[in-house]
Amino acid sequence: MQRIRLRYTKRGRLRFTSHRDFQRAFERALRRAEVPMAYSAGFTPHPKVSYANAAPTGTGSEAEYLEIALTEARDPETLRVLLDESLPAGLDITDAVEARTSGLADRLTASVWELRLEGVPVEDAEKAVEAFLAAETVEVQRKTKNGVRTFDARSAVTELTAGRAQGDPQGDRPLDSACAILRLVVRHVTPAVRPDDVLSGLRAVADLAPPVPAAVTRLAQGLFDEESGTVTDPLAPDREAVTAASPTAAATAPATAPGAGTA
């Protein structure tokens, strides 16, 4: 059985598709592309597709991940192109690699988000960000199926900055003369701290309340590097493993080994 890991996007108006909607669209794309999927056992077999940390409905994303299991080997790039052509524009398959390591979900420990605050002057956003970062804790509330839950939104945030908007990358929202852009790096903790929780925290510490709902886009997710403070590519270990196991690498390894050819 071959396993392929894919990176996909939710762009433009398709950010409003639910995770279940995407699942249905993706399974149709698998059938159109005639992918030799492995299926689960039992009375109701279904394609072996593993989704990892999907973004909430209504948020855009440039970095969603899933893994599929195949009964026959396929070239990852060829498979990526076929699936991308079988999905609607906005749900785009942007990367594919053969899984050579374990624990993809374990490498998704942080996300980079962009929050577009239309109608908010950048100066107001900068003051709110300063107040948020200066606080030791920022308690927010969220409604859950078990009632209202209170938790700290500050501890999960490793970076929060405010800047001026340069245009609308999604192309479907007007650009207000006052529009601030927040860049947020947040760890995946329990309970999960989402971008809307950070917005609630900014409202609590600095009374920052955008006049319209924020347009939220996940720019990246992966393993958080403690030294650099960056979020790394979760597919990089698989690409490195594929390269190390390639015939070319194996053929050149003895010639480049230390001491090769010495008496």
C-alpha cells in the first residue's frame, strides 16, 4: 500500500465550504481521477483518507493537509495534477509527496494566520496588539456543546503583529480606506485557540471591535521551531526521505563517503 500526503487550499468563496462539503468534493475528485484507492473493511467501506487539523468553516487556507492510501503505486506529482483538475477552482491541490515518515498530525503544532480587519485603522490595531502582548493572560469565553468555557487566549500566541493592507488577495471583498492586517502565529494547544478567540482577546484588552467580520486565512501550519520562532513545512521530512532513498543518492553515497578510495 502506498500513502500520499497532499496539501490543498480553500480560497475565495470556497472558504465557506464546510469540512464535510470538502470531503464529498474530494471523494468525487478521487473517482473522476480514477485513483486506485484503498478502502476500509466492514459493511460500509469508504476510501482511506486521513484529514489533519482542518480549518474552521468560513476561514480561508493555503495550508490544509490530508493523506490517502493507494492499492497501486502512483507518481505523486501526476496524481496531484489529476486531482487538482478534478476539483473546483479554489479547492486547489498545491503539493504532493509520498509518505516516508510517520506522524504527519504530530508535526502540525502551530499555524500562521492572517486576519483582515476592514474598517480598522492600522494605528488602532497596533495599540490593541501592544496591549494584548503586554498582558500575562487574556481570558476569553467560547460557547461549546457543554456550555460556556473560559480559557486563556494569550499563552498560545507566539507572534502577533499589525500592518497596513496592500490589497485583497481573495479578490472578493472591497478594500476599505481603513484596513489593518494582523499576522498571528498560534500554537495548537488544548483547548484550541482560534483566530476569533484572539479577536475576542483584543476586544477585551483594548476594546478593538471591527465593524465587519474579519476575513481570516491560514497561511501555513506545521512544526513550530523554538529557535527561529517559525512554522516549518510538515512535508519536508517526507521529501528528504524520498531523496535519500532515490537510486541516484544510493549510487553516489559510496563515492562521497569519508575516506572512500584510500588505502
